[in-house]
Amino acid sequence: MSEILKELGLTQEQMTEIIANKAVEQLLTASHHEDEGEEYWGSSEFRELMEKHITETIDAKVTAIAEKHVLPGVEKMIGNLTLQETNKWGEKRGESLTFIEYLIQRAEVYMKEEVDYKGRTKSQRGGCQWSSEGTRVAHMVHEHLRRSIESAMKEALSNANSTIVGGLEKAVKMKLDEIAKSLKVHVNMKQ
């Protein structure tokens, strides 16, 4: 065998590398034929499974690193972050707040903000025809109740309609049966 390789000008290592490359190429590509008889190459099922496995492994490793090193830093940064309101010249106004205190304060303001019947604030609505219907939280509760009641009413009407239709169908069949029984058919034959 080594004599044949020498005649071809190849070493044992080169031949091993050629064979390994060909095997990998055949594992990673699949031959597909078009209707016109032309051959084209695409990904094999093995390659797609390998790529999926590699992607999942990389994603898992990145997530693990982020959870171990990045997220604690972000949590610490958010926990220590303080916000200070300033005027247009950058002078401090009011008291400084932690990020959590700021979020709670903004949530309270958001929920208590006056809105119109569609849940829009005066600045969102624009124009001079805006009229307050109450707070955003009251509007949200009202809308939730409206949707719940509307859904329940639609279901009740659907059930009632199916019951009524079933009852009407039975009544019509019974009446048709009565009419059919009361009819007498006479057949006269002329000779």
C-alpha cells in the first residue's frame, strides 16, 4: 500500500487526511436531484442535527455565563442606581430616588393619571375636546369588566340560541307528524 502511495506522491498522513475530509463531506452534504435531472448539493440531516446541537450548546453556555457573571452585576447596578431630578440648567431638584423607588413612583402616577373614555391622557388625545372620565386604573377595571361581561353575554346568547333552535326544531317536527297523520289519502282508479 505504501508503494502505491509513493507512486502517487502521497504520504500516509496525506492519504488519511484526504479520506477523512471526504467522509466528513459526505456526512455533511446530501445529494438532491431536481426534476430536470440536474444535481445540486444541500445540507444533510446529520449536518442539521449537528448545527442544532451546537447552537443549543452555545446558547446554554452563554446563558450560564450571563447568569453567573453579568446578571449579578446588573442587579447590583440597578440596586445602587439613584436618580435625581434636575431643572433645565442641571441643578438638582427634589430628593434623589433609588431605581426601585422611582419605578414605584412612576407606576403610582401612571395608575392615577386622568384619562378619557378610551383610556387616553389629555396629551395623547390632543385638541381641546378632551374630557376626563376618571383615572387610568378605574378605566382599566371598567374595560376588564366590560370585556368579561361581553364575553359572558355572547356565550349565554349562543347557548340560548342553540336551545331555542333545538326546541323549535322538535316542535316543528311534532306538528308535521300530526299533520301527516291527520291527512287521509284516497286513490281512485278509473276503469
